[in-house]
Amino acid sequence: MPDLILALDVTEKKKALAIAEACAPHIDAIKVGYPLALAAGLSIAGDLKKTGLPLIADFKVADIPNTNQLICDQVFLAGFSAIICQGFCGMDSVKACVASARTHHGECYVVAEMSHPGGKEFFSGGIAEQIAANAVIAGADGIIAPATRPDRVAVLRGFVGDKKILSPGVGTQGGSVDSIAELVDGIIVGRSIYDAPDPAAAAQSYAAARRRQKR
Ligand code: O7E
């Protein structure tokens, strides 16, 4: 059964914390990206830690190795348990993120292919496959692959073996739990939970949907 990960892209700190607290019993981790971190500061990790859930920093780190390591160190020191980086900057840049994750006993995930329509423009033609293979060689914990294209996730699974695949794009972007749950280790859902009239009920229903799947 894949984890259910809430993408908490809410820019009001009070609202974000209320949604996190209400959804916590139904989810396995919280992903924080630029929208919330820029609005509330990195210290939001300390506030969200009260939920007891792992916190994934989705800063899609994409720089030279030294800068990547400095960014990741700050993220882990703030209390996050995982970092997401881009793979297209090359193996050395990914390795720097992995090294920081190891130093801080955290995890590192590499974006292999993105879920939006434009994600097909530059990640196609074998690039995503190469990024996925590099993520494995670099020692990353897994990759990010699109729930909007289960066929592509199945292909990328062949490159990462038992490494984890976390998959965004379920709900608002058109992906479904039914078509992706058996292929991945984590399903990332944002707007379909935090914009729902009752976010906790929405989280509960996504949790139940992925429970019906075998993996
Ligand atoms: O569409 P939503 O509202 O369910 O949100 C999806 C979240 O996943 C959102 O935070 C977005 O930034 C992120 N995401 C994608 O939607 N597509 C991708 O290809 C990659 C990500 C992402 O999270 O990358 C790192 C995991």
C-alpha cells in the first residue's frame, strides 16, 4: 500500500497548520514546497513536526554541488526529514544532496519526470530514464514520477528497481489512485485535499482508496 503524502501548498501559516493537524490521522507524510516555505519561513518545519509526521522539503534543488549541499544542510537543520532535488543538473549535483541527506540521517528523492503537460517537453527521449538510473547510482532513496502518466511510471520502475517512487498528479491534475497505486510507494495529493470543503474527509477518502490497492 503506497503512502499518502499531503502537498501542503497553502500560503497562510495558520490555515496550513490547521489543515495539517486535521489531516494528520489519515496521511503518512507532509510535503512542503516554496509556496508555504516562502510565506511562513523554514521554521514551519518546527510547527509541522507537532503532527509527528515525516516532513519532505520539495525545493527541487538544482544547482552546483557545493550550493546544493549548503541548501540541503539548511533544510535538514530546520527539521525536514527528506529533500527533493532535480536530476538534470548531473550526477555530481545529485550526489551532493544525497551526501547531505546521509549526514543528517535524512532521505533524498530525485525528480525524474514531471506530471504537467510541459513535463513531456524535456524529460522525454530517454532523459527521464537516464535521470532515474543516475539517481540509483548516486544512492538516492528514490525518484519522483508522474501519476498523470502511469505508463511512464511503469517504464521508470524498470530503472529504479526497489527504490521508492513518489508520484504527484493525482486528483486536480487528472491522475487517479486506481491507476497509479500499484506502481508507486507514495501518492502526493495537494489541491484535492487542501482545497476540499472538508480536507480531513478528503484525506480519509484518498487513504481508503489507496488501501483498496494491493501493493
Ligand atoms: O496538483 P496538486 O495540487 O495535487 O499538487 C501536486 C504537488 O506535487 C505540488 O506540490 C507540485 O508542486 C508537486 N509536483 C507535481 O505536481 N508534479 C511534479 O512533476 C512534481 C511535483 C513535485 O512534488 O515534485 C517533487 C515531489
